[in-house]
Amino acid sequence: MPVLEVKDLSIHFGGLKAVDAFDITIHDNELVGLIGPNGAGKTTVFNMLTGVYIPTEGTIHLNSQLTNGKKPNEIVMLGSSRTFQNIRLFKNMTVLENIKVAYHNHMNYNIFDSIFKTKRYRSEEEKADQVSFDLLKVFELEGYADELAMNLPYGKQRKLEIARALATQPKILLLDEPAAGMNPQETDELMETIKLIKDRFEISVLLIEHDMKLVMGICERIVVIDYGKIIAKGTPTEIRKNPDVIKAYLGE
């Protein structure tokens, strides 16, 4: 069964049809790119997939379960997690605490355990610390575990946001312009990080990105939208040569 199956997805804002009949199917351990000019509707698609917006039409199935109308936290528990164009860390919390917050759905203790610091509480907290620290090691952030998130360099804040999304243990990870604001060296590191995520965690990735070197370098399939409509689907080689894609990016 597909991890994500979207059919005829549309949304209206007043008289504007921001996304029109969007379709996509993503299977296990696939890395798919979603590209298009500014204002094409890419982030609007992400917002519908993650419950921020409710679609006007169409269906979204995540791990075979219909998610239309579900809240963002409910969709996370079904196996989807995301990052944002603008980094949204808990900047006054430590790097380790940012990961633990995302892992909380997998912790099993109640208010009584928390107040009286029971054996179960201590065991669950130790497990959360270990899982979070192991994730930081994957992203080479373990040396910053006790630093406030706001003090990290920009590229490492991006890595932390991705690590936090992975702490929810998703089946599919949605990355919204992860290379935004990065210099070329940071972008190259990010490319390797995304490859590592896909292979090590065996999850699917849907990526929005304007950096074509990154998209063409790591995506197995690419979907292109313009003015809310899909204009092309295919491999990076097919997309690079597609006249409709060239027109959308460069004009007539």
C-alpha cells in the first residue's frame, strides 16, 4: 500500500483556486520532489497534507487512513511529520529538549508518575534522553545537546528541525525548502543528510525546494506545479527537458 495517496486535491480561498486537482502517490522509501515557481501552490499542498488547511475537494490517505479533516497532531500520530520554510524551533529550549518534545507521543507515563517521579517515569525519561541523543549523533549535533537552540549556526538549526521531525518516528517526512538561506557548503551537507535519512530510517521523503542542484541530485521522481496545477511528472532527466517546465521557470 502507498504511504501517501492523494487524489483530486483542491482548495479555494474565496474566488481563488490555489490548488487544482493535485494527485500524488508515494510508496515506501521513495524520495520525491515537488517543485514550481514562487506562488505555484507548493506550501499550500503541504498545509493540506498536514492538516493546517482543510481541502475543498479531494482525498488524502496516509498509510491507508483518510486524513481529511484531521488535526495536525492526529496526522503526526498516523505517520507524517514536516519542517517549515522558516525554522520553527523552540529557541529557548536546549537542543536535546527540542528532540524530546517531538518524542513525547511515544512516552508512556501519567501525571501521577510525573509528580512522584516513579520508576516508570524515570525509565521513560531515560529512554527519551537516549533516543534523542542518538538522533543528535546521526546529525552530528551531540556536542550541542545542552546548548540553547537559538545559539546554533543556521545550518545546524536546519538539521535540528529535521531531527526533531524524525523524533516523531514518521513513515513520511515532508521537507519545505530545507535549503532556504543556506550557503553552497551547507546545501551540499544537507543533500547528504537527506540521503542518509532516507536510507538509514527507511522512510519516504517529499521535498519542496528551489535549489535545482539539490532536487535533481537526490530525487527519484519530481512533480511540477504551476498556478496550482500539475504540469509535469517524471524523472529528473525527463523534467529537465520538459518544455512546459522550462516555460514555467523561464517564460516563453
